[in-house]
Amino acid sequence: MIYNAYMQSPVGWIWLQATDTHLCRANQVATPGKVTERDGSSPVLRNAIVQLEEYFVGKRTGFDLPLQQNGTSFQQKVWSELLRIPYGATITYAELASRSGNPKACRAAGSANGKNNIFIIVPCHRVIQSSGKTGGYAYGTDMKQFLLDLEKAVAAE
């Protein structure tokens, strides 16, 4: 069964989707969709909302949620490597490609990064350009910079 929830956050509405056992989506959306009574009964979604709320107020620097995304083996490697980037830190697309097993696949790593369906929790925002610029982000560079600034401020405390 698939469960849905929407939460208001400092970056707007977040749509969360889970199976009985795993979180499979966390995306920013313009407006919340319809939820059914059964959606609220998902412990995975309730836990994800609590953890995201803690993240946004600076009380959480890591997530402890069962995650599941469908993708190619390379995408899975990239998403796995994203989870290893420490809170408040950044790496480059080139470093992400190298860590994912193919140093020459910067564009492919960037593409896989962009296909991540569990933003913030799988921290695709922590990948930047070699020049130090934030680079692209599915939800806009302002949101990416907001998340990076939030983490740097909390990490500095």
C-alpha cells in the first residue's frame, strides 16, 4: 500500500510518500494534494514528518528512516554516496562521480543527483560545482542555498 502526507515547512509544502515499510518520496510541491484517512496511519510518514521538523529547527543533523528509491545501479550508488556526505559539508559533482565508482561520469552523477526523489533526507543539496558555486537544483538555487546555510549555521554552533 502507498501512503501520502503533506507538511508545511520553511521551504514550502513537502509531499511525502511511503510504503508500509519505507519512505519512497519527499519532494517540494506548490500545494498539498488530497490525503485519505488511511494515509495518516503510516508510522513511516509520521516519523519522517517529525524528523524533518527537527531538521528545520536545527535539532536533527541526520535521518534515521528506511528509504527506498527505484533507479539504475549507478543511480543507487550515487544516492548511497549522498547519504555519506556529512551534515554541513559539501562535495563536488566530480567527487560524487569518483565516490560512485566512475570518476569520469560527472554529468551522469549530476543527473542521478537530480533524479533523487527524497530531497533533504538524501542530501542532494550538498553537491556543488568545482568552482564552489552551488550549481543547479531541482527546486531552485535559492532553496539549495537556504538548506546549505541552515546546516552550516547549526554545524557551527
